[in-house]
Amino acid sequence: MGRAGRKAVAERLPQLRKDWRLDFVVVNGENATGGMGLSIGHSKILFEAGADCVTLGDHAFDQRDMMKGVEEDQRILRPLNYAAIAPGKGARLFDAANGKKVFVAQALGQVFMKKPFADPFSHLDQALKAAPLGKTADAVIVDFHAEATSEKMGMGHWLDGRASLVVGTHTHVPTSDTQILPGGTALQSDAGMCGDYNSVIGMEKMEPLRRFVTGMNKERFTPATGEATLSGVFVETDDKTGLAIDVVQVRQGGRLQQSGPA
Ligand SMILES: [Fe+2]
């Protein structure tokens, strides 16, 4: 989320990769540029910090140059149920640094979203057929970019046993339902943002408050600039099945309570 979020990722991710021996890192970058979309330039900062894949979201193309960026850099994914004519891809099989294959897919939810996106459940069903977990893919990561926790928990159960991790993004607020579902899929309904939490979901708080209280707009939203908390989810997978054997909520720096792998 904005400059504060980019800084937290750039400063903290290289060390996290080392300390926790991370094999593969997915960063949701959709609000990394001024809180609206992601520019090509800022995607490079996330990759240099150690991201293997960057996902977007409903704001995928708020920065115009991402129309080109998502075609030029295959490591960037936009939601697979975005407009059919949108550039780029919504899912892809990646080679992790340790030689394993990691399939990443992103889909948009339908509940409380501004646009009526196509059914994410059937789209993910179709996408996951290309890389079955424990066969073609050693790990499957699904970024479900959606507003409602109910829809995100539902997606976790729908994909239980077919993905290593279903993690929600989009609300900017981390949830505390981190768990491994009965079929072996790790779930956290929202990863939260890498951003300044002395804010309203990452935005400088005065203008959002003004709009809530008075119903009137005065200024544009601008990202809050205090120290960011890096928020995310760590998952360890079984070498044979690709299912989760451990999942931990990650929070480092900034105002939120800290947590992460021991
Ligand atoms: Fe979003």
C-alpha cells in the first residue's frame, strides 16, 4: 500500500527470505503505487526485494502502463475472471528457486464488489485442472481477491485438498482465522496490507473520516506515510502431497502486534 508498503517490503523481505528459508514469495501489489494499482517501475522494486510473483486485483490497470507490463513480465498476474479481453494471465506455473513447481492463481470475488465479475469458483476449478496439486504442481497458491470474509472462507473450503494455500487479499485488514482445513489446504481470509495502519485501510485518515461523517468529498485519498507493518502468511507444504503442514500469520514492524514463524 503506497510508498510505506513498498518500503516495508524492500527493507524486510530480503531478510525474511533468508531467516525463514522461503522457497517462493507472492506479493499482492495492486495498491503499491499511490494506493491505486501498480506501475511497472514499482513492480520492479517488489521483484528486487524478493518476490517471485506479483498479483494484482480489481485495480489491476489503474496505472495505465500495467496494460503493457502484465504482458511483458510473466511473473505478474491479474485476476483470471477479469474482463475476457484484459491483457495478461490469471494463473501460471512457476519454477521456484529450489527446483519445485509452484502454481499461482488469482481470482476476484463477487460479494460487495463494484463490478459483477464472472464466477470465481468455476474459473478456479478450470485453472487448477492445468496443474493438479501433488502431480504437476508441488504447491498451489490461490490469491482470492475479495471483500467478504464469508466468500473467502467459502473458497477455502471449495478448494480444500486442491490448493496448498487459499489466502484472501483486498480488504487491507488481516484476519485471525489462520488454519489448515480438514483436506489440508491452509486458509487465511485476508492477508492484510503491507502499509501504515495508522490510517483507514492505508489511506491518510482525515479524508475517509470526512466522507464517513459528512458524506462530502473535499480532497483526494492519499496513502498514509508512517511506518508500515508487513503483513502476510507463511505456509510450509508437504514435499509429496503439496498440502499444508504449517501456516503462520506474519506481521512485522509498524503498529500491529507482531507475529511470525519462531
Ligand atoms: Fe482490491
